[in-house]
Amino acid sequence: MLDTLDSASATANLGALTFNGGLAFIGGRPDLAAIPGFTISPSIHEVSLGAAYSAGAARDRADLAAMLAGLLELVAGGRLNTRVAETMPLDEVPAAYARLARGHQIGKLVCDVAGSAGA
């Protein structure tokens, strides 16, 4: 699972993991105290791209470039399930954020800026 929101969201997503499930987070670290020890054995991964560029070596940046190339290959080949739940025009984004805030959204919401009025 990839969490891009914040620490509270990453913590809540721990509850969706099965045994040995993985959680990668970008916006904030989950509170591991929220799950009892020795239960689901989660695999937790922090994605810190900024640190790779500000504190990492050239090898770290090369590794990121290789990972991005692999990811783009999956996307181009249609082999990446992005779980897009809905695509909407820009004027529907506020309502979509309200749904996200209620915490019951499954899948990603995508804004089609090119297809929006006035874009």
C-alpha cells in the first residue's frame, strides 16, 4: 500500500494490512504503536526522495532513476494497477477532497485538468 497523505492516514492504513503486508509512505510516518506487537509483522518503507537529492550520493540518485525507469516501463506496458476509482474535471475536486476527508475512499481520484472547462 502507498500512502501519500499524512501520518494519521498512514497509521490508519496499517489496519488494512494483512500479515507481512507492506506500507510505503510519503507524507508522514505511521504510529506503529497503533498495532499490537508480533501480530501482522508489517513491512514499512519511508519514501524520501528529497533526502536522496539533498543528502544522498550520485549512486543514490542513479538508483532512483533506475527505479523510475522500471516504474515507467510498467505503466507503458499496462502492467501497473493504479486503482483509479474516478476521473473528474477540476471543478469537482473540492467535493472529492471532502470525500477523502471522510476516509471512505477506495482507489485514487484523478483530476483531468486538460478536460476541465477553462483549462
